[in-house]
Amino acid sequence: MITVRRKVLFGDCDPAGIVYTPRFSNFALEATHDALSDLFGGPAITTMQQRGFVTPVRAFNLEFLTPVTWDQELEIKVSVSRVGNQSFTLEVKAYLNPDQLAFTATITYVTLSVETKEKISLPEWLRSALSKSAAR
């Protein structure tokens, strides 16, 4: 599991000071990219492209549990929940404090060839890294 901190900025919120609904998707995606970068030891998207594949989102589920407002800090925990043949799923849990879960998300990424844009099997190094992370 990897933890990312995210401060809610003024521009993330509506006039009432509550985070715009679409921003939660960005928070979750940014956290998964940070988690993958940490897992890979460098920029995730660049690393994957250099190795011949990309990982667009195939499925995204988001559940809102409590309002989040400007200037609050989220502690976002990202973990690997599934490693498949051509895809993997990351689970995101964002907390306002240890006892207050703000939102959850599950995001499934599929591996595509950079050249053909066709689905490919997870490269072995990626499968290994994700599996090791899931075991922690």
C-alpha cells in the first residue's frame, strides 16, 4: 500500500466550498499514478511508454462517503486489489482523518500496445511489481 497526501485547493471546490464531484476522479487517478511511479521507481506513464505499453482506464467506480471542503487534507491510500492477464485493479481509500473515510474508488487499468493500441498481456516485470505490492 502506498499513501499520498492531497490538499484540497480553492479551485477544487464549488461556490459552497465543497469539492466538485469530477475532482474526486482526478484525486483518485493522480494518487494511482503517484503510487505506480513509486512502485516503478520513476515516472509511471513515461516508464510504461518507454517499455512499449500504456494503461488506459477500463473501469472506474467511485463512492462518496462525506463532503470534503477547501483546505482539508486527504490521506489517500492506494493498494493493488487484483492482477489479471491483461489488466490490474487498484483500490483507493481517501481519509480526512484515521476514522473518517471520505471516498473510495476502484480503478481497473488495461495494458495496450503503444504501437497497435491492442490489448496485450501484462509484462512480467509489471506483474511481478504489482503482485509484490499486493502481498504487502
